[in-house]
Amino acid sequence: MYATYHLSSAEEVNNEILEAIKATFKSKPITIIVEEDEDYSLLSDEMKAELDNRLSEADEQYITAESSINLLNKKYGL
């Protein structure tokens, strides 16, 4: 099992997060890795190409962001 915490800065690390980790993993051994998250919000070339393809679609094929998210949830169980 694993858990990922994305923080906007190291200043956000607090006792709540530590307590959540303790509650989740209890007495199990864990490894904590801290890395700078420079690329978290960047899109890959593949993602950019897909978005460019979507921009060129006919207006009749347009779906709302909410509909798109619902379809992704159904397909991937998010």
C-alpha cells in the first residue's frame, strides 16, 4: 500500500499529515521519500498532442468538462 501527498511547499508539512500516515500504516514498516516536485504540473508531449487534437474537433463533438470527467471516472474508476 502507498499514499502520495502533494504539497505546494514544505511549509505545509504538519502533524496532521504525520498522524494520517501513522493511522494508515500503523506498525507496518514504511519508507518516506521526499523529492522536489518541479514537473508535477507540466504536461507531457503526448498530453499536449491529445489536447491539440481535441481543439481541432468539430463543435458537434464537444462535451463539457464535467461530462469528460464523468466518462474518465467510468472508464478508469477514478
